[in-house]
Amino acid sequence: MATVTRPLPGQVVRERRSAGLWSDAWGRLRKNRLALLGLFMVLTLLFLGIFGPFLAPYPYAQQDLKAIQQAAADGYGIGPLNPGQYGHVLGTDQLGRDLLSRLLDGARISVSVALVVQLVILLIGVPIGAIAGWFSGRLDNVLMRFTDIIYAFPDLLFIIILSVVFRETAFGRTFDGLLMIFVAIGLTSWVTVARLVRGQLLSLKETEFVEAARAIGVQDRKIITKHLLPNGVGPIIVAVTLGIPGAILAEATLSYIGIGVQPPRASWGSLIAEGYKWIRAEPHLVLFPAICIATALASFTFLGDGLRDALDPKLKGKQ
Amino acid sequence: MTIPNEQTGRDAPTIVEVSPADARRLVTQEKVSLDKRPKAEKLLTVKGLSTHFFTPDGVVQAVDDVSFELGYGETLGLVGESGCGKSVSALSVARLVPNPPGRIVAGEIVFDGIDILRLGEDDMRKLRGKEIGFIFQDPLTSLNPTLTIGYQIAEAIKQHMGLSSKAATDRVVELLSKVGIPRAKDRLKDYPHQFSGGMRQRVMIAIALSCDPKLILADEPTTALDVTIQAQILELISLLSDEFHTAVLLITHDLGIAAGMCDRVNVMYAGRIVETGTVDELFEVPRHPYAWGLLDSLPRLDDVRGDRLRTIEGLPPLLISPPDACRFEPRCRFARDKCREKEPALTEREQPGHLARCWATEPDGWIPA
């Protein structure tokens, strides 16, 4: 018969780091160039969103009427300034407001939309999905039919109704109307995350390590937060990252049709809406905000795709 | 309602089904508390335990009227082939039967003086892990891949013993060295995938032992391991259970393991105990044809090379509405009409404490001792 193992005599130096889920995932993400590019652009966007207004050459609402008059006197006609004219790198709109400054302020709006909306989604979607998945049975049925209803409800209609109802209230005016946009987009798009979390829990709660955790007397709440969610967090992160472009786009769409952020603030969507009137003569007024939106969407999508590959354990060892 | 039995073709007798609502009442009637513990002679007394699974196809009587006792510090084996109710019995003792669809519908489980079927869920949770440890079959899937080994062992300790995290860590290191993991301190921050199968089972044992339990339920603890590791793990379990004076309920389908580890052995078949006795009695004078079949199917050193291994023909019956007949009868070489008419009771054989459920080996049966 075998015996109990004894420690080795003498010291063995361990040169192995404790590789966890996250360092593994980071190692895989690092090899993905597109994802790194996405990460870099996302970080840049975050930086501009936070510090942009301090870097901007002018306050976003300031009209440079002198430059407009000067341009008229110099024979350019009355209208938006072209890029590079009279100290405005990206030109101005027809009221003489510096486009670069307005874009930087728009970045702040887009970044906050990206973060706050996803936070709202997580705060609603994760608990609902977790409760539905863990308790299953009747509660699951009720919650999932509720999410089906939300899913079936037309998003845009809901947001328009909400903004019409609350436009003149304190809630509607908070943060230049942004808070309402956050809540409205969040309320309509938590469904995907809820379903994802529910599916994750349904499969994970059948695993043996959950049974083992129950066998040592861990409470349900702790099993969900300590054992289940960390195992399901990969797909959630991916869903959130890939959901950000949708939220940015939704905000831009709302601002474009005029129910988003209130003037004089401008988001990239409302900049396009304003610039659209001048698209023949001054295409840069549409072009630059459009480039901003496209870049932001692409960077989050690249990062999200990279994260999905990095966090999916089934892909381990491939690529 | 009568349902023709597939194997005998005759109508099964009417079965009184316990409705889920009744079963719930059974578990929730007058709560007992953990604080008042009458003194108990035996650590674990299971009486008339029936655990049924309410499936769409019918009620599966996975464990049916099972009774056994386990003394302090003893090791009891539950043997039998797959699907005969061994694991469900153990899960019932810890009240971990997945519900729905499973439910304990009848019986009494007295653990250290407490009727645990009448414990509230919170009190039950205080027992699990603290006084009843569990070792699972597959160490590869029983550890959470996203948490460190150190955390997972400390989890039970923090839960039940109220130690500070420093004291808990010391205890974890002590436990890990106890179960034979070298350089335990360096490995606290490691994840399960950095451990081999045998080492992970050692970790599981450390978790089961972490709060000095009075009882360990070991559900086929070595099935997923290779033979050499198996021997090490079993030796470790018996060594540590001796050291801590822990009783072990060992579930296995390997009679060799049961012979080596256990004081007493229960042979289970189709949700029932068909024979129970000390290891010596059971291996020297088995008194149930199923036990003969199990012993006979072991490969032996004096087997002729190239001969086929002996098997018990057929499969265990479905446990939905079993007839009132010996459940082993369709596979039994010694069966007579009597076996098809009424199910035998678990009665005493030549030695006191050696019981079997067979018409043929009863004193007036056709297979004398």
C-alpha cells in the first residue's frame, strides 16, 4: 500500500507565478493587435471624455463673432468657418462656436453615456437575471415574461414618450437632459444582460462545485456572488463592452432627432443634425462628428471582440 | 391505479403516493433547535428513509424505506451498482437532495441526537460543513475554478468557526499539510487547475475536515482517480478519520475498498438495503444472491487467464412503481414463485446484526446456511 506523501527534503524554488483567470485573459488579449488598438482608442476616448474640456481651445458655447465678421469682411461670406480659419482648427458652426471644442464636449457626453448606461443595465439586468436563474420555477417564469415584454416594447417609442413626459420636469433637465437619456436607454436595454446572466446561472448552478459549496453550508447569497458570478463574469463583460457602441449610437440618434441633450450643449449626434443643414457648402460640420462616432464604435467593438476571445475558456490554447 | 409491470407482466399493487405537499409538511412540522441535543447512543440513526423524485414520467422511488445506524468514529460502507440509491441516501443525510424534483417523503434521520428533517434550513446549514463533511466523487469539478485553493478551504472555516482571517489562514495551512500537500503555505494562492486530480481530492478532504466534523459523507471519493492515487487517498481518509475520531459513511461500488475501509457494510439494491452486516460476515457468509453476485464478479488472483469476468445478468429495475415482489428476482438464479408474490423483509440471519432481505436464505428457505 502507498504511504502519505512527505515534503521534499531541501528547498525547491518555485518560479511559477500563480496564474489566475485574469492574468490568463490579459495574456491572450495582449496577443490580439486589433483588440489592443481598440483598448488604446477606448483609453484615449476616456481620457478625452474626462479631460477634454480642459484641453479645448474655447468654451463649447462661446461664439467667436469677431472671426465671423472678419471672414465676411475678407469675402468668405457669412456662415460657418472652414477648418484652419482664424484660429479654429476644425472650423466653427454658423454661430461661430469652435467645432473642436464642441466635439470634445461631445466626447464627454458619449463617454458618460457609455459608462452610465451600462451601469444602469448591470444594476437592473444582473439582479433580475441572477434571481431568475437561481430560483428558477415560477419566479423565473414571471421575471422572464416581464423581460420579454420589455424586449417587445419599441425602444425608440418608449424613449420618446419618456422624454416628452419628463422634458419640463427637474428630472428631465438634470445634466442638460442627459440623466433622462441614461435612464431611458438603460431601461430599454437591460434585457440582454438579464437573459445572459440567467442562462449562465442556470448552467452553473448545476455544477458540482456549487453542490460542494452547499455541502459546506455556504448561504445562497454567497454562492451566487462568490461562486457563480465570477464564473459567469466573462460573457457579462463582453456583453457590456459590445453594448456600449449601441448605447452611444442610441444617444446620437436621439440627439439627432432632437430629443437628446439640450442646447447649447452638443453631442456628436446633435452636431451632425446641425451640420446637416450646411452639408453642401461645409461638409466638415458633418464629417468630423461622424468620424468621432465611427471611431468610438469601432474601438469598443474591437475591444469587445478581443475580450470575448480572451475570456472564453473554450478558446484556450487556440489562435 | 394499477400499472402492469414491464418485467413480470402482472399488475402492480396500488401504491399510495405521497404528494409533494405532504412531503413538505413532513419536513417542516414542528421545528427542533440545534441547542437542545438529547444524548444519542449512535451518531447517525436513519429510520425508514424514503427519498422520491417527482419526475414527469412518474415518482422514482430512489431510496425506499432504508434504515441504518452509524456509531461515533465508525466507518460504514454503502455498496451497490449505479442507480441503486447510495448517493441519494448520503445526500438525504445532508439534506442536499436537489429539490425539485427530489424530496425526502418519509423517515427519520437522527444525527447526534437531532432529528435533522425537522431542522430549519439555517440550522441545517450550520450543520453542513461543520459537523457533516462531504467528499465528492469528482475532485476535478468539485472545486470552483475561479477561486484560490486557500479561499475555498477557508470558506467553511470562516463560515462556521468565526476565526479571524489570519487564524483561518493558519488553519488552512495546517490542514493542507495534514492532507499531505507539500509546501502548503506557497500554494494557498494557487487555483485548482494548478493541482493534479489526487491533490485536488486531498484539498477536498481538507475542506471536509476543516471544521472537525463528526461525520464525513464520502461519495465514491476515489472513482475519478487512478489506482495508486486511490490507495493513497483511502489511506489518508482512514488515517485522518482515526485521528479525529470522525465517522465515515463511505459510498463505493468497489467491494475491495469496502472490505479494506469499513467496519460494517450495507448492500443496496434498487433503493433498498438488501443485506447488512460486518465486513467479515458479509465477505465470508453473504446471505443475499445480489451480494454473491457482487463478490463473484470481482476478478480473482486464481482466475484462469483469458476467462471472461462473471457478471450479474440484466439491469436494475426502474424505480417507478415497483411491484410488491423481491426487486432482485428478475436477475436472480434462485428465484421461486414466492419471490414474485411478496417482497421479503430484512430479517436476521445466523449472526445477530447480520440481516438479509431474501426468501431463499431465511431459516425456512431453500438455501440453508
